[in-house]
Amino acid sequence: MIEFIPRYWYNIVPDLPRPLPPPRDPEDSNFSRIELLNSIIPKEVLRQQFTAERYVKIPDDVIELYSLAGRPTPLMRAKNFEEVLDTPAKIYFKYEGATHSGSHKINTAIPQAYFAKEEGVEGVVTETGAGQWGTAVALAASLMKIKSTVFMVRVSYEQKPGRRTMMNLYGAEVYASPSEVTEYGRKELEKNPSNPGSLGIAMSEAIEYAIKKRLQVPSWKRYGSSFVTKRTKASPLEEAGMLNYSVLANVFSYKKG
């Protein structure tokens, strides 16, 4: 099924109605955030972040890693949903939970770990809330045989031991955030020893840790906000002539707790 894995990322930026403004530092800043990005993000990822290319080729090694991580995911028919809607339409969806990380986020974690390894980086560090992104990074790092460190929002760290265990099984070192590992985390705990944590705190800790350890920081928004995959082979539905009329959309479902 590897032939159904896309060979290109599609970059939406060239097709926007007007160009995006270039990145710039705040006028009152005492340090350059742009220089910071250059030190904690793989250079190839940054290049692609600001490229004007409409299509960017996916490296062959990344395609192979996609297949090892469970791509392509199965296409399933939502018959019960059709019945509830009482519609003659046939509704299909891609089941992203079938990947080995349990979500679509492995799509972006793999290339970022790949480019980090290509630049000789020993490991990656990131933040995670409920644990899906941390799991994807841990798996991607494991496939690339590099280290991974994850700062997990404390309340999720305590409430979701299964996710934490999965990250550990993939080789990640997981810290409840705020933690005693970073100066920022220690300051937050000093203000409130019972701090439940937040993504902002976890990200701040990850960046501080990356700078100190000379690691890189993947983000699930890369290859997700402006890049999507472009298929080069027709899907089984298209080959069967079942996509004469279609509506394609991203659907996200979140469960509280």
C-alpha cells in the first residue's frame, strides 16, 4: 500500500490571495526570536516554512518511515452516520487512529525528526498536552534512532498514565510540566506548587531545555497549517468512480477528561 502514500507536500502559501508578511522581531525585544528559531528548528524545516514552492518533494526515506508508522490509514464508510442524517450520500473518512501513534500528528513528527537527524542533532524535545503529539514525536525519534524528551502538562501527566507509558515505550523521557528540570519550571512551581500546568509552560520549558542541551523542537503545526500532502495516485474510491461529487473536509473530535 506504500504506492498510496503521497510523494509531495502541497504548500498553500503560493495560492493565498496575498503574500504573508515576512517574520520580524518586536521592536522592544532584547533578543532576536528569529535567531532563536534558527538554533532550535532544522534548517530544512525553516526553508520549507518560508518557501514559495507550491509542491515540495517528500524524501524517499520519509515515505518509507510513513509506511512503518501505519500509513496509509484505512478509508472507512460511516454507515451509521449516514443513517442518522437520513442521507443518500455515501460518507467516508480516513481513520487516523490507526497509526502507531494513534493520531495524524505522526505525519509531521516524522519529517521533523528526519531533518533533525540529517543535521546531526542528537535528539528532539517538545511539549504535549493530552499526549498525542508527544507520542508522535517519541515514535518518530525512535524510528530515527535519536533521543526524545517530552514536557507533558502536569494534569494530563497525572490523568493519562497510558499516554505517558506509550511515550516511555518509544524511548522518550517524559517530565510533568511545570518541572524541576528547567529554571522556568522551577519558578512556576515556586509561585504555585500545585500548578496543573499548561501548554504555554510546557513549551517554554521545552525551548529552554533545547537551548541548554542543543536539541531541536518539533511542532505539530508544521506540515499541518500550511502544508498538506498531494497524492500522485488515484484512491480506490476514485478508481471505482465513486467520487463524482464529493465534499472533503478535516474533522477533529476531542474528548474532555
